[in-house]
Amino acid sequence: MKTCIRDVRHAMGMTLQDVADRCTPPTTAQTIGRLETGTRTVSIAWLNRISAALGVEATDLLRVPKRAGPEVDILLGPEGAAIPRQPRHAAPPRPAQDGLTMLVEFSVGEYRQGDMVSLEKLERKSFGRALNRDVLVPRHGGRLAFGRLIDRDANRLQIQPPAQGSRQQVIVDPPWIAMAVQLLRPLG
């Protein structure tokens, strides 16, 4: 079991001896140190004693490992549906570190209300990667444009909004664009 006893203790400004003295019954600083570093196993009883000494909940001392995502139960391929031979995890829909997430509030074009779109931010030198893809583009005055990047000419981008009958927009010299890379759509 991974703990963050040391982090909490430091945040509280306490020494190993302070925590040891506040435990009921009192223990040694060396024991607390061993529990913090994992050289001694932290039992539920110890977790409760230390959390009471620090004045926090026992769950505040636990470090929960990050999951890779939900487990994949079924694979769909050319031969149909099958159970995976090895455990696999689905990547949760989340943008890259400097990416963006867009929620569709009202259906427009091919996008439906409730869709969640992950976007990857691109610098100018990579704008060509987004040709014929949906992009989000910053405009003057804090406004944004969203649509298909249909042409790129030097510093001019031509965007076709997703709504039927919308007019093409020309945006000059945007500092970045964000390309749609993943769509999460609720069924039903």
C-alpha cells in the first residue's frame, strides 16, 4: 500500500518525533520513518494511529495509483466481436498536456448535443497536419472559430463551419490552432 505520510507530515510542519509522540500509544520516530519509507508495512491499525496523530482522515494518507483507463471487455474486428486474449485498457478521452476539451451544447453539423471533443494544440509549423480536419482557431477579441480547415495559404486559413449553409471564414495569422483528435459520443 503506497502512502503519502511524509508529504502530509511535512505539510503540517511536524517532525518524525512529533508524530511518534502523538500516536496512541506513543511509538518511536524510527518506526514512523520506516512506515513512511515503506521499509515496514503500513497496516490499517498503523494508518489509523498515524492519521489520528496528524489530525487527518486515514484516506488522506493513501496514494491511489492512477488507472490506465477502463478495462476493455470486447474487441470488435474484421471477424466480429471477441474477448481479448490479454488484458487491455481503453484510453480515457482526455486531451494531451496542452490540449483542449470541447463540449457540444447544441447539435451543429455532424456534432450532436453532448459530444465531447478532444483537441490537440498545434503551432504554426504544424498547421498542415490539420488540413481537411476540424479545428478550433482563435480570432481577434477573444472569439473563436470552429470548422473544417479547407485551405492554408501562407498565414491565411480558410475554415468551413460545421453548420449547413454557413459561410467560409478566413482567419489571418492565428498564433495556434487546435485539431480535433477524438470524439466521445453518448449513445441513446
